[in-house]
Amino acid sequence: VGTSIVNSGTTGQFPYYAANGTTLTGTSTLFVSTASNVGIGTTTPWAQLSVNPNGISGSAFAVGSSTATKFVVTNAGFVGIGTASPTARLHVRNTPDVGPLAIFEGSNNGGGVVPLQIGNVTGNANSFAGISFTFNGDDTAQIDGYFDAFNTGGLTFKTSNNSNPTERMRIASSGSIGIGSTTPWAQLSVNP
């Protein structure tokens, strides 16, 4: 074990080697408070882990590698999931296209979980993106936007009666509404 010279530093800061050699520097940006809170870029951490990105370029916080980022928070406060470059307060990218894009869950006083799922489009003709309303893991209703082979789209509304959701109403790309019909033939088409 070699010898080191330790310069004076600030209480709570971790010293580090600023360059090759034997001198430790006590001015790192990593700080541990007496309350066991850890600060990065701050000497007054306000939570168990506090990151202050002031004065840095790039992301404030990231999970993953530089080529496969899973989660990132930018200096601007944008959150990216599946993207390293979020362009909104919350930017979620589902690549590869697997499963629902997001699931929002709330608890039901009856004990079951009532999530709201948002799906994504594959980009192919006759594909759907939608919102599924589920109870205890079973789809009970859906609202889907669809994209057809003619480069047009519409909405479908589905409900279930002890089965998989079935389309009950459609708003076609023309604006025609079909109830009980997937091909409305008038502005309002009802097929009992």
C-alpha cells in the first residue's frame, strides 16, 4: 500500500484522485449528510438520494448504458422510458413493440386492481392502438384507434359480457357511426 497526501476538504464530501498521482482532493460532487442522505452535485441533500444537475451537460440520471438506455431524467426535468432523448415531460418508447405501452393502476375498495392500459400501434395497416379498462386482469372495455389499409383511421368501442371485449360501436374515418356494425352505411347506422 502506497502513501497518500490528503488535502483539506469539506465534511461529508468524498475525496477522490483528481489526476494520476498520490494527492486526494476533497472537493468531489458526492456528499453524504449526517442524516445519511446522499447528494450528487449538492452539499444539502433533501432526500435519501438527491441529484442536482446544475452545471452538467447530458442527463441528470440514467439507468442502462449509453447504447441501451432504459430510463433517463434530463436536466430540463424530462423523463424518458425506453428513450435517451425525451421530448416531453414523460416520453415512453416501446421498442421492440412488446406488450402494453403503459399501465396505470389504482386500487378498488373491493380488493381488485383496476388498471388503465395504453397500447401502441405497430405501424402496419389494420393495426390498433388503444386503451383497455381491466378488472382483476380481465379486459372489460376498450377504446381503440385503428389504421386501415387505405391510410385512414377511426375509433372502435368494445365491451365485454363474461367474454373477450366485442366491438359494439365504431366511428369510421368518414365520421359515420355504426352501432352493431363495423361498416356503417349512413351517418348513424344501427344494426340490432
